[in-house]
Amino acid sequence: MKTLNLPPYEYKLKQEEEKIFIFDALRKKYIVLTPEEWVRQHFIQYIINSLNYPRSLIKVEGGLTYNRLKKRSDIVIFNQVGSPWMVIECKSPDQKINNQTLQQVSIYNSTLKAKYVALTNGMKHLCCVIDHPAKLTTPVSQFPKFGD
């Protein structure tokens, strides 16, 4: 797998038949290793270990409904009262972070109403603060500290 623009961590891999799996510490199980999963696992470790986001308030691959369609958000971080605080969309390192990918996470957030949305492909990271009443999305220079 590609070296990412994220801090390294000691991940666990296993192989069964032709497939390689990576251990997801939050879901406590092995997940098929895809380029997107590689990014997701590294980013989860980054927000927990470098940004001190509480692991107990992080949900991975959660379900949601948008226009009666079932969708799955990559990572949702909740605040202390259980409301979505940040929605993070992970992409393969080869996929560009652009308006189309920002639109995808914004669609998820139209249901969740989190204060922040973020995108990462493991190489480039983008975080925006959302002003829901004004319908404004504004990039921030760095990821917020938890609870900001």
C-alpha cells in the first residue's frame, strides 16, 4: 500500500486465501484491505492519537438516509451530547479531493447537520466548518481540536 501523508502507526494485517485484511481497532474486527480502507484506518489513528478525538465518540461506516436512499458515512465523530460534530469522507489515495468529493460529504451532512465536514485521500486533507442557517461551507486551515 501507498505511504500516506499521515503519521505511521502499528497496524495489524492478516491474509486469508487471496485477500488481505487490516484490523479496525474501533470495530474490533478485521476488514478487507482496500486503498480506501488503508486511508480510513490511518486517518482514524491520526484523529485519535494526534488530535485526541475520543475513540468512544467515533462511529465508522454508519448508516444514514438521504432522499430515501440508504448511504454509509465513512467516519462520524459525535460531541459529548451525542450529536454529529464532524463527518469525514475517506477516498483512495489515487482519487482527487475536489468539489465532487466535497459534494458527497456535504450530502451526508445535510442529514447529519455536523458542524464540520472533512475529506481525505491520505495525501491531501480538507476540513470545512459549516454554517447551516447561512448554507456556507468555509475551509479551515487545520483540523479543530475536539469540542471546538
